[in-house]
Amino acid sequence: MACPSCHLPVPDGASFCPACGHALGSAGSEERRVVTVVFADLVGYTSLVEEMDPEQVKRMVDQCFARLVADVEVFGGRVDKLLGDAVVALFGAPVAHEDDAERAVRASLRMQSHLAEPFQMRVGVNTGEVVVGTLAGTDYTAMGDVVNTAARLQALADPGTVLVGDATAALLSAAITREPHGVTQLRGRSRAEAVWRVTGTVLPTPAKPSRQAVPFVGRAHQCQMLNAVTEMVVAGRGAIVSVVGEPGIGKTRFVEEAIVAARTEHPEIALRRGACAPYDETNIWSPIARAAADAADIDPYLSPDIIRTRAMHHATAMWGTERVEPELTAAVEALLHMLGHPSALDRLDPHAARDEVVRNIVAELGRHARSHPVILWIDDVQWADPALLDALRVAAQSLADLPLLIITAHRPDRDVIWPPLLERALLLRLPIGPLTREAARNLSASILGGDLDDEAAERLYDRSGGSPLFLTELGAMTVSDGDTTALPGSLRALIAARLDGLPPSQRAIIDNAAVLGVSGTEGGLYRFAREMGQRFSPGDLSELVADGFLELSGLGWRFRSDVVRDVAYETLTKQVRAQRHAGVASVMEKDPRLTLDERAHHMATAAELVIEMGSISGVSRSIGPKAVSTLAEAAQRSLETGSFGHAERQATRALDLHQATPEIERELQIARATAFAETHRLPEAHADASSVLAAALAVGDRVNEGEARRLIGTIAQQRGDLPTAREELERSVDLFRDLGDDGRLAESLLARGFAEVFGGSLAVAEQVLGEADEMYRSRGDDRGSAWVGQHLAWVSFLSGDHAEADRRLVSAAHTFEQLGDRSGVSWAHGLLAWVRYFQRRFEDAEQLAEDVRLEVRGWGDRWASMMMQTLIANVR
């Protein structure tokens, strides 16, 4: 069996070609394609059979056909069938090229030149739309009138000549010389057909220029504005610049050029660059984490222990004794957490973990900005999680008096609430539109390598709409063809042709990259290729960079344009997508360094495609249940790390697969309800919790009944419905007490006690919280015990026992400090500041309030900051 893409032999039963990675089952699906058909027939075959020994004839014909097949394949064609003494070849299926018609004609001329006596050949070439696929019991083939017309053109040709139809002739460049062969009424056709005879070739046209050499044109006013902001930042003012524009309009190139200009003028500027991916492809902190890892020259796919060691070494080398050990450790653990690896932050509750991440982001940016100006560039924030955008907002607000410039770029999107309104930092929203006609003409002229006549310039501009990406591709195509009159009307169609024109090894890299996401590491591409049995060459990667498909930065790669990635992914059949995503998930299952979020995404995508398409070769039938299980695990992990929006999306995705067992379905709804409640989407949280409660009652699932009642009670408490909160939380407590589930019992007791603190009975609160404390202590859960102490301090404070409140808060703060829970420390110190105020210990109260105010400002808690500011104002 041969691969339909690269035509190299493949093992029996293989799902993918080991040479190029082509999905071997994909050719079976029918599709419409524009192809060029070559129909070549040997002349004099019948007389040879009459005059020579049959074995001798067979040997000669076999040698002849082997040569002809090689000529077809060297030009990227595929032999469709051998019909006795005729060869039928396809150009454009299953792989398309921008110049398939020209390849077909060149192959035909090569075949004619390689034929030796006693053979001669007639060749007909025609272009048009066919249906390609497999017929029952046959190989991949093309069906349609185009094939018949090619055969009839062949019949008209003289021996040793090549005739082409009008549609084919229109697609040939000036490098193929031809002459009219008249207008002919082909048999079976209602209309006369213009026919051309190919006479030869001339020197090939120059190669298309490297995309990296394309000049930057236009945008003068936007450059001036961004330059002015940069100068203000260098002078010590923080700012956010939000660049907004459609895909392919040049946002990334504009920012790149602006940053290069800024760093040329001010070499001291440090650059940190990251990019967002669609939410379900990576963890929410990845853009900042990857920027930090890239700056430290750390591969994010290394093991956590190696990352920890290298990050600590890098931080120590950079800051020396300027930083104390706990600060270094906290920064390194936050980096691990943001990269999706296990870290010390896993011991914290979700809110505290998120606060710790934001605090470290702000602290690291602040430390750098105090030494030199910093540009943090985050691309594609239309895909950013709200938590990431909030972290950027907090950084800009907290560091407004330092030289920090945050540049973001995104597509216009009503759902993207960005940039934020800030009180102190400078804010600029900078729309990027199409190029002006003058700028577009300059760009086209530079690509074409000379002057451009007015008509050609207008044609290129009108077809591109002023999009720099489309204009660049059209210009490069014009360089190849020498003609601006027959330009494709779709950027996506043009890019698809370019992708199909890549060598198999490079196309395999692009396809793998499109499946992996919009960005990743070179090591990730290598591991994927190895799993798929493909060759991987850094030289191929360099060629893809030179051709403008990808860009490299440090240890990572990224698609140069979102459009290129979208087209590359959409070009893959759904069958191939499912196989590739399943393959990636399989790799990730074997490698603990790769994140759970990414594994869950790829497994879920494969499962979704199987549900849509039916059983797919190479994809396990158990992919659906495995995807549900992995998504459930990922959702729980997201809850633990404070990524509540991510948890909700993962749980929803798992539920939408409709392959969860009833028990797992209830657990997923509990996870989603928890995420809804944490983000104050109380109606959705209540709906999920109520659904779980009804299902749990129906089957006697007492664990999920207790979880649902705890959630319903907590939601009621947040709504101010104390009677419902008491009833549901009490029943949750009773259930877990009966089950002997001390962990869940402690959580329900904590929620029950807190419901009584405000508006309820302080005595009941003290009693219930006391029992929760006993549970936490018996389990060795110091964090749970510390939060009980925080709540009990509220009971003491509201009861007027300020001394006991003081004692409890000091103890809780000490425990939080030992756990590295800065959020818990701040909550304890914030209440302690008010306790000291009412104890008339004003100096202590003011100092605590000021410390907390500065701390919470680092993670953007406006309410806590205002409360501390109010206390400070009262003291003064």
C-alpha cells in the first residue's frame, strides 16, 4: 500500500503514513476538488503486441510505465489508474498546489521526452471540478466530465504532442509556451472547445520572496501615537495600549515594528511576550507563564523539578541577595502553578491560589520595572480568561507609577471587555484598519520588485481589501505567475493552496501544529512527530518560518497569523482531526510533564468528532468515556486552582458529550454549580445543584445529595435567605455525619457556621464552627482550621470580645503565613486592624491597615482596599 500524499510505502494496518503523517483513511471520504487530469496513451502498442513476444512486450511496457509514473510523481501528481496502454494522472487531489495545471503540463512534457523507441504517446490535459473519493471495492479516484474531456483531447493529439483544454491553458504561466490548435467540437460535448498545443517551456520565473523580507508600510499615525506613549512610559508612567483589528490586518506586525523601534531608541527596555489561545487549548495563565519561561530560557514541558531548579537559579543569578529566600520560592512556585504543574500553591484554597498568582505577577513586573522599562505584550486577548485580564488590570493599576507598558492585541469582539477603565495608568485604544491605497501600492511594488502600473495596483488593492496579509500573498502569487488578472478572491483559498503546496514533511509540521494549537514549543512538535512516526527536521521548521507560516521566539513557535492556523486546521478532514487529537492525547497520557488541561482538550475534541462522524479508524471506541473522565479531573483541578470560568467550561463540555455515567454526571454538575457560585452566577448554580439533588434523591446517592444541599444552602445564604440556608446546610451536615465522611462534614459545618455569623445566632455559629475546627484538626487540615479561626474571630468581634478576636486572628494569620497563603493572611490582618482600632490601639491598626492595603492592591481586591482606606482615614 502507498501513501496517497507522498506515495511512499506504508505498513499494512497503519493509520498514518510514517513518512509524511498523512491520515491514510482520509482519502476515502468524498469531496469536490478542482483538478487537472492528464490522459496519456501509448501509440503503436497494438502492432507491438502482434510483432513481439508477449513476455518481452510486458517487460518493455512495465519499464515504460515505471518511468511515466515517476515523471508524474516528481511534479506532485498522482497516478489515478493504468488502462491497458494508457495512463490517467491527477494533479490537485488529494493534495492541491497553486500551480497544479502547470505541474501537469510539465509532467506531460517530461513523459514525452523520456519515451524511447519504439513508443510514442498522445497526451490530453484538462482542468475542472471533479468528485474524488473511493468507489466500493476500488482505490481513490476521480469522477466527472473533466476526465472524459482529457481522454477526448488525447484522441485529437498527434503522436508526441500535448493538447490542453482552454481551462488549463488559462491557468498556465508565461513559462509554458503554447499555440492555438483550433476550436473543436469534442465528441459528447454540446459546445465547441478551444484547444491549445503545448510547444515547450522557457526559464522558470523567480522564486517568491521570503515573507520575512516583506517591508512594513503605512501606519504612520498609529506609530506616532504608540511611540509617544512609549516615551511617557520610559519617563516613568505606566500605560496600557490596546491594539484592535480584524484577522490579517497587521496587528502583530505593527506591534513588532513598534517594539523594535522602541528598543532601538531605548536598549534598556525589557520585553516579555506571550499570546492567548482558545480557552480550551491551554491553562488561563499560560500567556504570562510562557513569557516568563521564555525570558528565563526554560522549556515549559520539562519536569516540575527541573523547572523549579532552573527558575530558582535564574532568579538568584538575576537578583542575587536583593531578594530573600521566601520571595524567590514564592515566585518560582507561582511560575510552576501558572504553567499547570503541581506546586506549593496547590495547598491553598482556590481564591488564595489565584490571589497568590496575581500578587506574584505584579511583584515580578514591579521588580523589573524598578530597574528598567518593561514592555509586556500579550497577543490575541480575545481568547483571554477574565482572570488573566483582571491580572493585567491589577498590574497596570498597581504599577501605574513605574515604567511598565502593557500592549495587547485582539480582534473586535463585543464579549471582550478590554481595555479597562483605570484611575491612574495611561490608557490608549488603537484601532488598526486596512492599508491606504498608497501604502498598499508601496507594499505591492516591494513584493513585485519594481514599479507597478496603476491598473495592477488597483486590482491588487480591490481584491485584498487593504489587508496586508492578503496583499502579501497575492503579491507573492503574482511574482510566481506574472499575472494580476486572475487572482483568487479568498484569502483562505489562497492560503489553502499554499499549504497544499508544501513538501510533505513541512505540511506534516503545519498540520501537527494546527492540532496542537496556536503556539507551543519546538520540543512539543518533535514529540508529536515521533509519536506519529514522522521525520522531524529543524530545517523544515526554518523553511516554514522563512515562508511566513510560523515564527520562532526562544524555545517556542507560533503561527504567524491566526488565519493561517485556522485554514490549516480546517483543511484537515474531520477524520484526520479526530485521529490527530486522539494521537496527541495518547502522547500526553504517557508524559506527566504535559498539562491536564491540554490533554483534556485534545481528548474531548476527538470524542466530539467521533460523535459527529461515527466510528473513526485509529480512534478508540472508548474515547468518549475517557474524555468525560479527563474533563472531570481537569474541572476539579481548575476549581482547586481558582480557575472557575475554566472549570465551568470543562464541566459543560464533558456534560455535552452525553457519555458520562449518571454518577459522574452528578459530580460534573456539582463541579459546574460550584464554579457558577464562585463567580456569583447564582441562578445557574442553583439550577445545577437542584438538578443534582433531584437525581441523587431518586437513586439514593447520599454523597451528592449532601453536596447539592450544601451548595443550595450556601447560595441561599448569599441571597440573604437565612431560613433556607439553615435548613439545607443542616441536612447536609446530618447526611455527612451519618456517612462518616469527616472531610465533607467539616466543609458543611464551616458553611453552616458562617451562615449564622451575619444575621443569625452567634451562639449557634460558635458551636457549629467549634465542631468544624475539631474535624479539621483531627484530619490535620491546618488551612481549614485557620479559616474556622477567622470565622470565630468574627463571632468574638461581633460579640464585643475584642481580646478573644485578637487572639484568634493572630493564630489564624500565623497558620496562613506558614502555609504560604497570603490571601488568608490579609483577610486575618484586615479584620485584626479593625479589632485593634476598637481596642484603641490606633498605631497598630493603621500599620496593619496600610500593610493590607498594599498587599490586596497587588491582586486587585478593591473592596478590601477601600475598607482599609476607610480605617486609615478614621485613625487620622
